[in-house]
Amino acid sequence: MIDLRSDILGGWSADVLKAMIDAANDPRGFAHGEDPNQRALEEELSGLFGFEDALFVPTGTMANQIAVRIWCQPGQVIIADREAHVTINESSSTAGLNGVAVRGVEGSNGHLSADMVKEAVANTPRSSIDRQVGLIWLENTHNHAGGTVSPAGWIQAVGQYCDAIGKPVHMDGARIWNASVATGTEPSCLVRGATSISVNLNKALGAPTGAAILGDRAFIEEAARVRKMFGGWWRPVGMFAAGASAAMRSYKERLSVDHIRGRRFAALLAERIAPIGSVNAPQTNIVMMSGPSEDWAKTMLTELKKRHVLASPYGHGRIRFVMHAAISDSDIVAAADAVRDAMKAEE
């Protein structure tokens, strides 16, 4: 089976496995901050991204919801792109855990400029607490837009505007690693302007599990309290933290290959689906194929599965394919051929 549903399926490198085994007999912490491998990972992350501190958490969604709980009061509104992960995939968590609504606005390839944010804030009624903007939300790379990278300078400009009006900015950086590799920019430069960020460690990076949330020390102290309240004080995690640290050391080489394969796969798809469908020009490791209807996409996914290829439905007739380390050059050719054959079966 060629599974292109997510880069969470990329698997662990030999270095990651060795690091986990080596850490198996290390001291294990009980209280917050005692585990040496966890603290080493958090210090490494905070240094890499230029924040005062970081907190290791089980999932990216938990990291995001911790940020919502800290920055927003119940009844407030988050301004985000209309197809941001928080708008679509986390709407029930945001409402159920935190009592916060998301106002989705039209971005550019999933990204919000300072002018877009300014207009959205101005057009949000502020007559009562239940209509106040509590947080501005950015996502880099943007999943539903096809792994797009925020334009240079946009995040910093949003941060400057929000700082002037007293609003925090949270960046969902689940795949910030891909943005760094795609642009050749250091991670700390990509997050300037954000008050807090979340990063996934178990997607393209290839860590065994987990994510992290970053901010200043006071924010992370509060994040640790909220993590415990949300049931995310996981212990012991030294092996997982050591594996994540090892994965971080080789992410540039790993993701560069994913991006190359993404561009090649997109080119192969474009040849095979014209003129019925279209394919995005991938900036990172996500390839999005668009067809005439939702029924078309549903049928395509069924036919692809018969041909041992798995992909994800993404609404509006779109199908998402994600490149990762468990996919080979021959796999992407076979997957593209499966798309061609699936289209013939639809005729």
C-alpha cells in the first residue's frame, strides 16, 4: 500500500530509534521540569525558534488549545483564515474546551497580511465581551491551502500591528520545518511577530510522537498548568523527547527530499489528469489535486484504494497527497499511474 494520507506515516530513522534506546535507562523525572531529556529538548526548541521557553506536549491540537485557553476569555473570538486548522479541524475543541469562537476570513493562499487582519478586527463588532477579538491566528505552512508558506515579512507585520492594538498572535507551526527548508530561512526568522507558536514533532520531522508550544517564561509556566488540566502531563517521556531531539538534527535533509518528490509527483499528476482536473504547484510536501465535484473526489479515492493508494479528501473536490520519508521515487510514479487508471475507471 502506498499511503499518502499524512507525513505522520513517515516512520523513524535509525538515529531516532538509537536515541530512544539510549535514553531508556536515563533518569526519569516525576515533577514538572525534572526529566533531563525533556528539558534538553525544550531548551533546544526555544533556542532554535528564539523564544524564552518551550513545553513538550502530546499533540499539536493540545498545544493549540493550550494557547487558546491562555490568550482568550470564554465568548471571545479568534480571527483566522477560513481554512486554517483551528477553523476547520479544531472548531469543536476550541468551543468545547475553551468557549471560544473562530471567525474565518479570506486569506491569500491561507495566509493573513497585516491589512487583512486590520480589516477583520475593524469589522468585528465590539459591543460586548462575546464579540471581542481575543487572538489572531496564523498557520505556516498552511495545510488546507496545499502546504503554502507565509509570504516574507507578513508574520512580522501582523505582529507589529497586533502589538500596537494589544492583541496576541499565535502561529500554528505544525509544519514550520517545511517552511524553513522551502525558503532556506532559519526557524527563528520565520516566527518573528508571533507571541506564541506550536510545532509538531511527529509529522514531517519524524519524531516518535509529540508537539511543543513556545512563548515567554510566564506563558510556558501557565501552559504547564493548563497542560495538566487538559490531561496532558505525560510521564515518563524521556525516550520520546530524546527521539524528537535526534529527529531535529536531520530535518533539513529529510524534508528536502520530500519537497523534491512533491514537485515531481505534481508534475506526473498534471500529465495524467488534464483536462478533467488540476494540481497545485507545491511549495513544500503537500500536493493537492482538484476535480469537478465532491462526487468525483469520492469516487477517485475509492478507485485509488482498489489500486493500493491512499489519500485524503479535502472538500470542494480536492484530494490531498503528502510526501514523507516512507515514500520512494518508484512509489510516486506508481501512485500517479494509479490516478490515471482510476480516472479511466470513472469514464
